[in-house]
Amino acid sequence: MREKGAKCKKNNPIVVSKTREILNRAVIDPRFRDELFENPVKVIKQLDLKREEEEVILRNLDERMLRFIQSIDDKISLLSESILCTNGPCGIA
């Protein structure tokens, strides 16, 4: 058990697991991704975490990570358009 007031580390298993969960969900769930971009604090607060764990995850969820998620979203959109519109651009995706 962690001592009261002890700092939560970046490599804490819970932090690592929840960070992966957030990233995985952001990649596959457009609504969650939008919520994460709009209000990351609100999204993180909805998880069952201790305050110290929330703080570490929010520090890690920096602009670089959000840009990475956005780039995946862009690639998914392009891929879905090319799959759905095999005869050229169709404006669906």
C-alpha cells in the first residue's frame, strides 16, 4: 500500500494501464476522442483513479500525445474514404 502523500510515479502500473486504456479508446472511439480533445480533465476525472494518478496521466496527456491521436484519426478518415469510395472521392467519410 502506498504511503499517504507519496508521489505517484509515471511508471505506476495503474497509471500505465489507464494511459493505455485512454489511448486505445481514443483511437477506436470517435466520441471519446472528441471528448478527450475538448476536455481532458473531465474525461480523466470520470476514471476511477486517485488524485495523484489523475495528475500524472494529465501531465502525460500533453500536446504531443493529442497530436498523435489526431493523426491516427486523420488516417482512419482517409482510409475509410478510400475503402468506401473505391471509384473516387464520394464525400461520405
